[in-house]
Amino acid sequence: MAQAPAAARAAPTRPARHPWVEKDPADILDASRTALRQTMLLEQTPSGEFDDLLWIMAQESEGVVNLQNPKSTARGLFQLTASGYANNPRGVDSFGNAVEECQGGLRYIKGRYGSAADAKAFWLVHKWF
């Protein structure tokens, strides 16, 4: 019996994931925007990083404080996972406080990427950060 062509024997492909749809930072609630601005002052983050930080927040949580991912440990405005909760001023107890969630997110970004622009560039390639 003849073998099927190599293309026909190829491993099955995974079902396509839902395509990513960019979320508009303009849709972020004013309270979350204000918390981000306050946090940038507290953490001495350059004001020029605001747009990139807001964009990341929009993709991660749409600005919803204490948002919890049902499939992982990701929580908060920047969707920190359990290993990143220590970036929050009060660890897990910071969730529910928009400024403290932003502090955790900004500390994570600074520590891992150095800048919001670099974090956004990584996010655009991987769809996570």
C-alpha cells in the first residue's frame, strides 16, 4: 500500500485560538487612570510612560480593579501572577486597591523590562508580559 504524501501525514494542527483584539485605552475608567497617574508619582515613573502603561493595563484588565483570571493566579490591573504579588506594597492584600495594584504592576515592569515601552513591545510579540 502506498504511503500518503508527507503533507497528509503531518501532525494535526491545534484549533485556532481566538484572534487577539486590541482594547482601546480610551475605555479605561477614570478612577483607574487617576490611580495610574498617582502611582507614577509615587514610584517616580517618568510621565512619558503613561500611554504605554495605560495601553498595557487596557490589554490586561481593561482597567478593572481586582480582576481575577479564572484560569490562572493572575489578578489586578496588570494581571500579576502569584510570583509577582510581592511587587504589591502589601502583597495579596493590595488587591482591591487601585493605587497598590498599579504599584505592583509598575514595579514588575521596571524590574523585568526597564521601561513601559519595552514591556509593551514584548506584549505585542507574545500577547502577555
